[in-house]
Amino acid sequence: MASFVTQSVLKIFLLISLFQISLAGRKLSELVQDQPQLLTYHNGPLLSGKITINLIWYGKFKPSERAIVSDFVTSLSSTTPSQNNQPSVAKWWKTTEKYYHLTSKKSTLSLSLGKQILDENYSIGKSLKSKQIVELASKGDQKNAINVVLTASDVAVEGFCMSRCGTHGSALSSSKGHIKGDKYSKFAYVWVGNSQTQCPGQCAWPFHQPVYGPQNPPLIAPNNNVGLDGMVINLASLFAGTVTNPFGNGYFQGPADAPLEASSACPGIYGKGAYPGYAGNLLVDPTTGASYNAHGDNGRKYLLPALYDPATSSCSTLV
């Protein structure tokens, strides 16, 4: 697994930290760059076909907290969002389809929620190394799947709150995986930590005061849970990176071990008018005052990061 190195390609107006990942994800510098550059395709496979997202919950999570994430996953492929529930998570996700249209194989991707595995007794302790994240990810089905490890707020993970909020990568599979003809079959995995008690100013911005930079008031989280709503932001970014650069040779810019990807190329942007320390012009729930930019399943609202649109060579937001 590649380790994240802080990027210097962005023009630094401030350092609000958003942490990035191994094969990319969210980074600790919620910076707005002047002009995103086209992500280069490195001729490797994208995730394609029918892919199941399995959730491995490590540590204590309430059922209501798990529902925030599982509803987000099902929202990615929701086919019938009503007109009253626009913009939708599914519309946000459609930007990733444009990457598939650019490759010669013209493949497609269909995501669905798979198994949820609970490890509430901290089977390998409360201080985890990167290799143990892979070990946990291996508990999910490895064929045609993305295995997502979600660690609770009292679990320390190597690099968490110091250089990253989450990670994505790939590992050797014990079963036949998606990539036909490869000498070794690999499966994709994602890890995201709950930062609520450890570093919400770094990994749950804009729902918490940032550690650095302008100290604007934090936004109200749409699901009334700073830790979990922050996890969804990181998870969204990592999903986009996972499907478009699953094995380190897909779409990215910069060094392969610290790449800018579909979402991390647009850090700190959630709505039009975003600038360092300001997430952009967002929708606001009139009842709760929560800020969001996407509707999801079961009446959910979410805040999702901008995605780099290869068709327009710009960062695309829903609002």
C-alpha cells in the first residue's frame, strides 16, 4: 500500500488540513487551487461490472450511525430520485461515469450494498497499523467488491489525524477478482476513521472549526453527527478515487504513491463560490439549519465534495 505524502502541487493560501490517503483520498490541505489540470490516464483498469460494497465496522457504532453510511452507499445507485429530492447523491456519482467513457474499453460500473460485518469487540486492539487495516478489509468478500473498513472514534490508526483521514488501496486476493489475466488477483479496499474525538477540525471540516486558517463558524451536520457526516465526506472522496484509480495505474495526477484523484484534485470545494475556509454556497435545511448539497435514500441529506469533471476540465459541484 502506498503511503500518503503531503502534496505541494496546490497553491497554498492556508493549511486547513484534510488528510489524504495511500492510493488517495482526502487530504489535510483543504485548499482551493487556481485551475485543476486534467488527470492523466495511466492505462490501468478501472473498477467495472457489478461491484458490491461491503462494510466492516470496527469498534462501537450505534445502529443509527451505521444507517447514515449504508444509506449513502445505496444512494449512489438510486435510480428513482424524485424531483423534490434533487440534487441527488446518484447525480453526484454520475460524474465518475465520464472517466469510463474516456477509456478504450468503454466499460460500465454498477454498485450495490453488500454485507455488513460487525467487530464491536476490537478483535485486534484499539491501535492499528496499516497492514491491520488490510487484514480487516480481507474479511469481506474479495470478488467483485470494495471492502470498506470503518473504525470507531476510540480506535487509533497509523497516520490518522497526522497525515490522513482515510485511505484506499488494493491487496492480493485469496479469491479470483475483477482483473482477468493478471498474475495476481487484487481486491480494492477503503478505510475511513471516525474523527469526532480525535481530530474533527482536520477530518470533519466544515462541520467543525478548522485547526488552521480562517476560523469561520462550523456548519451544522445534515445527519446531526459530526463524526459520521465527516466520514461520509471522506468516504465519498475515496469511493471516487477507488473506482477511477483502484490499483494505482488509473486516473491521477502527480506521483503514484501520493496522487491527486477524481475528488482530491478539488479539495475544499463543496459548492459554487468556495474559497479557502469557505465550503461554498450550499443548501440549508429550513428546520435544522444543516448544510448539505445532496439528497439520499430514506430522506437523508449529505454534504459531498466536488469531483473533477474530465469533460470540462473543472471541478464540478451539485450546487
